[in-house]
Amino acid sequence: MESTLIKKIIDSPLGIPRSYFLKLTIFALINIFLINFLFLPFITRFTSDSQSYLETAKYFAGKIADNQFIWRFLKPVVPYLVALVSPIFDFKPAFLFINSLFYLATAFVVYKIIKLMFNNDRQALVGSIFYLSAYPVLEYGIGYMTDLAGWFFFVLCVYLTLIFLKKPSYKLALAGGLVLAIGFLAKEYATGGGVFFVICLLFIHKDSFANKIKYLLVYSISFLIPFGAWQLIVYMRWYYSYFSWYNLVYHDYSGISRFYSEFFRLVLKSLAATFLAGWIFVVAGLWRIKKISAENKKIFLALILPSFLFLFWPAASSRLFFIVGLLLCLLASWGMVSWSFLMKNKYLYLGALAVVVAGNYFWFIFDDRLRFILNNILKIHY
């Protein structure tokens, strides 16, 4: 029995066939190496946001911080993890280490989502590569930001919900709520995972209304207790809350007015940057949407609202918009594997993937120049 279990783990780490696990891991590690050791010192900017996360991590580590950015205490997960490993790596390398772990974990979760939905390992690998190499992940994921943790907890919430749909249990509802709470304390993107669960529970899960309410209560309570407890701690210690942060963000009415006056052009630019050449396969996936199973069509529909929650935020950036990345990768992976002529020819298949990855790196390397050109063409100021 023990030898069988060991063999299964060796042959299928994390339930992924060994060859695909190795390919995905190697691809992820190459990106981590390129970003951390080649591009980060010369291209990736250390922004004011990055500085605020760094100072928050120093505070949690008991160091004297230059400034206290109180609003960062509302989302302590990543700075606290950085603080934990900072004695080993120091603070900036600790950020890279933590985000690299989230990057690897996200790769495996996205793979598992696609495999669970389509039962196709090649499609799961393709979709994961699309996700890992997307421009927002390269630019804002592995560096000194907290976005990657938010995306990870969003996709993990989605994965747990998909498992729940196949085999509902209160344990899964409890786990889903806890993951959502931790995710929300990392970055607000995780909110989409909670919205996805509620939509799936109410409109896809087949059960009595009374049982649905019970599952929802378990999910909600397991979310609210840890999340609410931390918010209370922040309020009692620093007299600060999400309402304070909301007022801070929305006080610049002139900036918000300009944003909405340029809204459609900003959305066009930022959405284009989220996927670049991969949009070809997204369109192909939409074109062949009728061939997707009825069950997966429902899941796609349930993902639409969570994936477009960024429209409620008065700012435009590919990193804010990348919550849509999972939906786009699902569509793109389906579109690519649906082109049988492409998948049957190894060179065409690898060439197509290379074009998508190279396009994302091109945007990543030259984003400042490209953004300047696009802003002038589209006449936008953001």
C-alpha cells in the first residue's frame, strides 16, 4: 500500500502526470529566473506601492520603518509572510521568494482547474502557460507587489468551488470561506472567488433551497470570523477601516471624473495588455463555445461577473484587470486545442505558444514606450 502511494506521488505529483508536471515546473522556473535575475534589476520599477509594502513588512518584522502606511495593515498576508522569511533573505529578496512561491502554486492550481473542467492535460498545460506568461503576471506578479497572492487565492477559490460542485460538503464550504478570508487579507481580487461560489451554489448546484442556505451560512461564517477579527484589530489599534480607505481613494473627484470620461478607451488599452497575442486564441475559443459541454458553459457564465469586477473600480491597469485572466486562459486553451491542424503538428503548436510568450515579454520589456504611443493614439491621460 505504501509503495503504491509513493509510486503514485512520483508518477503524478499533485495529481498531475509527471511529464506535464515537469514541463510546467520548468517553464515556471525559467520565468522566475528571467524576472528575478535578468529583468528585475533593469526593467521592473520599484514603485511607491512597492515601498509601502516593504515598510509594512518591516513593521511586522519589528524593524523601524521609515513610514507607516496604515491602509496596508488592512491586507497583511504578503507583508507578514515577507517579514517571516526576511531574517533569511532580507526584505527585498524575501518579496521575490514569497511571490515566486505564489507563482508556482498558481501554475498548479490553474492547471488543475482546466484539467478538472476539460479532462485534457495538454489543454491544461497550454492554459497554464498562457496564464504564467501574461504581461500583468510578468510585470506585477513576481516583483515587489502583492497582486500575485490575490490572483492565487482567486483561482484557488474557483478550484475549491468546482470541487464542491462535484462533491458538495460542509468541509469544502468551510475551507472555501477560510481561503476567501485569507485571500481578501492578501488582495481584494479574492472577492471574485466568493462571488463565483455564491453564483455556482445558487444557480448550478442542484439541491434544496434550505441546504443551499446552510452551505452559504457555513461559507459566510468561515469567511467573516477571521476577516472580521483582523479588521477589528486594525480599527482598535490604528483607528482605521475599509471605510477610511474608501474615502481616501475616492476623495479625488477630478481624477475619477477624468477616468470615466476616458473609460472605454482605458478599458480597451488595459484589456489588450492583459493577453496580447493570446487574444487570437480567446476569439477562437469563443468561436467554438458551442462545442463545450453544458456543464462547462454554466461555469463559464458563472465566471463572467467575478472576472469583470474590475469595472467597478475607478482606475485602469492591466494588473487590476487581470482577474479576468483565468476566464481568458480557459477560453484561449479551448480555442488552441480545438485547432486540430495546430495540435497535430509539434512545430506549429510550439511556435504558436512561443509567439504568445514572446509577445508578452516584448510588451513587458518595452511597456513604457508602448504605453506612451498608445496613450497618444487613444488620447488618454492615464
